[in-house]
Amino acid sequence: MNFLRGVMGGPSAGPQPSGAETIQKLCDRVASSTLLDDRRDAVRALKSLSKKYRLEVGIQAMEHLIHVLQTDRSDSEIIGYALDTLYNVISNDLEEEEQEENLPKQVDDLGSQFTEIFIKQQENVTLLLTLVEEFDFHVRWPGVKLLTSLLKQQGPQVQQIILVSPMGVSRLMDLLADSREVIRNDGVLLLQQLTKSNAAIQKIVAFENAFERLLDIVTEEGNSDGGIVVEDCLLLLQNLLKNNNSNQNFFKEGSYIQRMKPWFEVGDDNCGWSAQKVTNLHLMLQLVRVLVSPTNPPGATSSCQKAMFHCGLLQQLCTILMATGVPADILTETINTVSEVIRGCQMNQDYFASVNAPSNPPRPAIVVLLMSMVNERQPFVLRCAVLYCFQCFLYKNQKGQGEIVSTLLPSTIDGNSVSAGQLLCGGLFSTDSLSNWCAAVALAHALQENATLKEQLLRVQLATSIGNPPVSLLQQCTNILSQGSKVQTRVGLLMLLCTWLSNCSIAVTHFLHNPANIPFLTGQIAENLGEEEQLVQGLCALLLGISIYYNDNSLENYRKEKLKQLIEKRIGRENFIEKLGFISKHELYSRAAQKPQPSFSSPDHMMFDHEFTKLVKELEGVISKAIYKSSEEDKKEEEVKKTLEQHDNIVTHYKKVIREQDQELDELKQRINTLTSQNEQLQATVTQQVSQIQQHKDQYNLLKVQLGKDAQHHNSHSDTFQMNGIQMEEASKLKEELEEWKNKHELLQGQLREKDSVIEKLKSSQLEVGTTEQSLQTSKSGGLEHNNELQKELETLRSQIELQSAEISKLQIENQKLQVMNTTADPALGDSGATAANNSELEGRLEQEIKELKSEVKALSEEKESLKQHLDSSSSTVAILQDEKSKLQQEVAESKKEQDDLLVLLADQDQKLSALKIKLKDLGVPVEDEDDIESGDQGDEDEDGDEEEQD
């Protein structure tokens, strides 16, 4: 302990040892001490010396410290000291105290060398990953810091070791879920270093739910109002998404774009933004741009753009764009972000065109931005951002291009408000060269790949001064170009003219119609000017080449062949091609060709536009070939062009026909689909009905089988069951017979009603009185005779009806006997399910119908009584109806005929009754003889006669 006391600065009797000697003794103590406490004290002493004597500790103690990590894992304290010591040795971060003391710096690659020594054995990194898994704060935190330092020093090598280590990345992802903020925050820094420039690790981290965890941390920390932790999370998100299409698609499919919207909810009070908030919001905007960068695959960019519109993110960005009090750098980055969100997406471009600034009166956002672009007092980066925004708004947006150009046409100019076209013209002819260049490029984008608008722009007329006639926009551009303005202005105008004339023969003709244009171009190209003017010479050569290549030979003095001869005489072909090559060889051309966004270090470097570089690349070769072509080759080329045009027309025609056929096919397909769906529905209905029918058949067969089994069961017990089955059939037949009887009774009732009508007629005829008394007596005697006959007929009918009622009552008695036999035949019959139920139902119906028949018979008898009374009352007056004698005779004849019919019916009924009686006898049912029935009937008639006599 005295040794340690000397090391730590305590009093010592002898001379003070040097630092190297002390470190050597401490290393020996770590290697040789058997007591854990001694080793722990020695490691703690090495930790205290590691900052001051970094090189000595790294050289002498690294091996011993690694050994401690391997052998003393049970003691978290010594592991923590060892990890801290290794971190101090490997890390290049100098402490403030060291900087204040102005100690000599170690060599720059000292940390890298120690890192290389440490990772030479891959087991050391694997061991470190295992220690990071420990929950103990004194082990996990220094382990995270050490691993972060290793990644800073030797990133690719350490990444590869972690990548091949089992569950290596997954272990580190657990750091984001640590409840201790220090470890969680340092875990974010560790993952930043781990994911740098390694797509494989980026994918693993993303699929380990990193997006969800990081966005949760950003939300917990307060979004843009959060501290540096939010900044670290955003930097990690950028690492995961930038140039990684797989992760970008995963981010979009996981609906994480929607979670970005709250980041940009800026309040009305935008004054006093903290530096950290500005940094956070700047990184958030950059993260949005990563998802919609023009360098991404078009499909992925388009899907992200649509998602940002649908979730309201674009609307939120436009709100910031039009807000007041937003810092300039945030406003600039917001403009750039909106630019790339709307670039090439028609839906987003249409929305941006509808955004208005909160001014009085409201102005379109495009107009407000263009006002900033042509204002020389605005910051340079802001003007570049507005130009980029305008370019992105017009990119693949013919509708937007038409709206911009329409503001320049005479019929649509509104004198009460400032339009986009007026601002562009104002910037094009202002005294500020940067405004000239920006306006020229913006107007060129309005004409990009749109021949129709190029022709319409030729109609634009400008009023130069009072009293002078207006000149065309094309003429004014060439006039300014010939006045020898600044290089930047001339370059912008030449780019506009080249874009305007390319692929538009009418514009070329208008340009050549001015006799001063070609001499000016040839003069510029032929002169030997300084280096600054070489760029202008190259653009003049390009414009002259476009005038030749797209010339339709409509002007005799400026045909292709004559322009080529002019070049040959005044410039020389080789010289012309050399001057044309100045453009693509220029350094600023190469910078502009790299990406669409105009990014320049200073206004002087603002020379080329990205889209114009594409045009130069396309035209440089064809113009060079066109210059060397002879007139015969030109004719052949024209013939080929005409042939191609004809071919294109034919192709266009067939495309139209094919398009129409496709539409017809689509309609037919829709009809087929409709009919197919209807057919499927009908088939389903048929199938359902077939299944129902099959179910009914199955139920019927099952009942049939059950009835068959019951019949067999009854036959095996006794013959009485068989008799009962036959009796059930006979009962059903009896039911049918009863139905017939009921129908016949209804028929008889109808006939009786007809008789009533006849009697009514007789009553009405009673009112007429004869003229002579003799005729009265004669008719009276005849009427009495007729009345007697009617009474006899009625008595006959009555007897027949009574006979029928008696037979019905007998049938009822027989039915009751059959019921008794059914119930007494076998007690098991009551348990026969459906058969017993059917029998009981049949019996109930029979009883009900018999009761109804009885009531009908009773009603008939009452009606007969009433008829008898009517006849008795009419007998006193019938005699006086002499004139009606013949009618009555006819009626009597008809009634006799009807009675004959009734007798025939009664005879048929007698036969059927006898047949029924025979069947009942065959069944073994006792039936009374006819004599007994007649005696019974006679007894009934005698009784009725006695009753009548009493009456």
C-alpha cells in the first residue's frame, strides 16, 4: 500500500519514481497479485495515470487490462476501471485540463494505432459486446464509450467484426431501451458510428425496430424543442435512410412519415428561436429531403411524396413557408424541402399552386417567392432556394408551365395585380445580373420540353419606352445580348434562347428573321477573347448550331447550307467545334451537371443550370455532325425525317385505334365481369336450391325408412299392426269420401237457394188479381194441386237428406271405432313418432269436418222448415194466378228435371255408400244391414210425422 500511496501522490521517504517506472510496477501488480483488492487498486491507479501518460499506459498495460476483462468479470468495479483506462488510451478527445496546460499533443494516429492493436484479436471486440450486455451501470456505460471510440478510430474494421458476431447488432439495439438516459443517449451515439456507410448494418438496425424507438425518443424529448438528444436521434435516422432504398421503403410502409408531421407544428410566436431548435428543425427538414431526394429511385420518391401530401406534411411545410418570424436558414431549408416534395408529383404541384400567402389581398405563394428571387436585397442562398422551388414546380408539369406562360400573353395580363410572368420579365431586364440569370433560367424551365408553349411565347410583346412600338420578347432578349452586358446576364439569356429554339422550327425562323442575329453570333464566335468570354463563345456556337439543326429552310437567305458556308468562311468548322466544346469542358458545367439543386459558393459561380447541361449533352454531338454534313446528306436526312414523320403519323393513328379498341375491350371486359358475377350468383342460387331439394329428399327417404322400420317392427309383434296400417289407409279414404259428401251438400244447398228464388218470384206475382171469380177457383184448385206436388217433392228431398245424415253419423261411429282399435292395438303405437302425430292430426280434422257437416245439415233442415212455412202461406194466394199457370208448369217441369238429376246423384251416392260398406266389412268392421237402416229411418219418419200432426 505504501507503493500505491507513492503513486497516488502520498509522502515517500525515497526518491520519486518516474511515470514509466510507476506504470511498469502497476502493470506487474495487476499481473502478479493474487488478491482482487490489490489488482483493483492497481487498475484504478492506471486509470488515473492514463490521461497524462497515455502512450506509456497504452503500450505497457493494454494486454494486462484485456486480461482483467477476461478473468475478473465477476467484479464490476475492476471491470469498470479497466474499461475507463482503455477508453482514455484509445480516445483522441483531449480533456479541457490538458488543453489548458498546453501539453504536447500525441501523434494524430495514436488512438488509431491502439485501436488496431485492440481489435487485432477479434475476441476482444466480442468480449466488449458481452460486457455491454451487463446491466451494471459501472460496466455498461464505459463499455459503450469504449466501443464508440473504437468505431471512431477504425470504423469499417470494427463494423465488420460486429456484423459477423452472433447477435452483435441486436445486443447494441438494447441500449435504446435502457431506462438510464445517460446510457441510452450514448447508445444513440454508438449507433451513429456503427451505421456510418454500412448498408448491411443499417438494414439490421432498421429491422430491429430502430425507427419506432428513435421517433419515440424524439417525441418524449419535445420534438424540435428538445435538446441535443433529439439532434443525435435525427443524425442516426439520417444514417439509416440516406441512400438506403430498402430502409426508405420500410420507413414509408411502416407509416412513420405520418409521425413526422408534429415536428413542423410551429406556433404563431416565432421570435426568439434557440440555436438548438434551429439545429433540430434543420435536421428534420433534411430528413424529409432524404426521403424525396431526386437521386432516389423515381418510384420510391413518388410514393413518399404522395404519403407526405395525404398525411398533411406538405401542408404543414407550406405553413412554415408563409409564416413570419422564421429564421432565414430555416426558411431557406424549408423552401428546398418543399421543392423536392413537389418535384415531378402532379398532385403536390397542383396543391402548391393553390397556396396563398397571408397578405391583403392574398397572393399566390409562387408570386411571393418570385418576388424574393428577383430582389437583390435578399440573401443569395434564399434566392437560389426560390429558383430551385420554381424549377421543381415546373418539372414535368405542363399544366403549371402553361399557367406561367399564360400570365405573359396579352389576353391574360391583369393590370391590377403582379403576376409570375411580369416578375420574370422584370427580373430578366433588371440591372442586377443575378436577377437576369435567375429569371432567364426560370423562364427556360417554363418552356422545357413543351413545343406548344415555345410557339405561344413568340406572341409576347414588350413596351420598351414611350412612343416606340412594342417588340417581341425574343427580339428584346437578342437586343440585350448584343449590348455587351455582364457575362452572367449573357449566359442566362443564351441558355434561355437555346432552350427556346431547340426542337421548335417556328422559333428558329423568328430568330433568323432578325438580320442582326446571325452576324452577331458569328462575330462572337470568331473573335479571340479572354478566358471569361470563352463560355459566352461556346453558348453562341451552340445557339448557332441549334439554328442550323432545327432549321426548316423556310427563309431563303438562312437555309442550312448557306449557314454552314457562312461558318466555313468566317469561323472555320474546326474552330466552331472547338468553341462548342468550351461548354462541356468548363468546371462550372461539371458542378451543375451533378445534381438538380443550384448550389453555388458565390453569385459569380452561378453560370449553368442542371437541366441545361442535359440539353448540351444531347445537342453537342448532333450539331457537330450537322456542321460536317453536305447538302446531299441534308436532303437525305430531310427525306428520312419526312419518312419518320409519316411513320410517326401512322403509328399515332394506329395508337389511337388501339386505344379505342382497348377502351372497347375494357367495356366488354366489364360486361363480361358483370355477366360472370350474375352467372355466379345464379349458379350459387341453383346450387343452394339443389342442396335444399336434396335435403328434402334425404328427409323424405329418412322418414320413409323410419316408417318402413316401424312397419316391420309392428309386423313382427302381431298382425294387428298390419291391420292398423290398412285401417289408417282406409281412414284417409274415408276422409276423402267425407270431402265429397261435403261438396255434394253444398251443391244441394245451392239448389235450395234456387228454389227460394222461385218462391220469391211467386210471392211477387201474388199481388196481381184475376178478373173473374171462376178463374180464381179454377186456378186455386190447380194451385193446390201444384202445391201438393211441391210438398211431396220437398218431403222426398228431406228424406234423402236425413238418410244421408244418418249414413254420415254411421261413418262417424265407424271412425270412432277405428280410433279405438288404433289405440288398443298396441301400446307401443303411441311412441311411433311421426305416424302417431299424423293419425291424431287426421282424427282431429275428421271430427271437425263431421261437426261442420252436422251444422250444415241442421241449417238445411231449418231452411226446409222455413220453405214449408212459405209454401203454406202462399197456398191461399196461388189459386188466383191464372196468367201464371203456364209459367208455373214450366217451372214445375224444370224442377222435375232437377229432381231427376238429384235422384241420379243420390243413386250414385247409394252405390258409393254400399261400396264403402263392403270395404268396411272386408276390414272386419261390423256394419248394419239396409233393412235395419230403413227401419231406423222409418222410425225417424214416423216420429217426424207425429210431430207434424201435433203441430
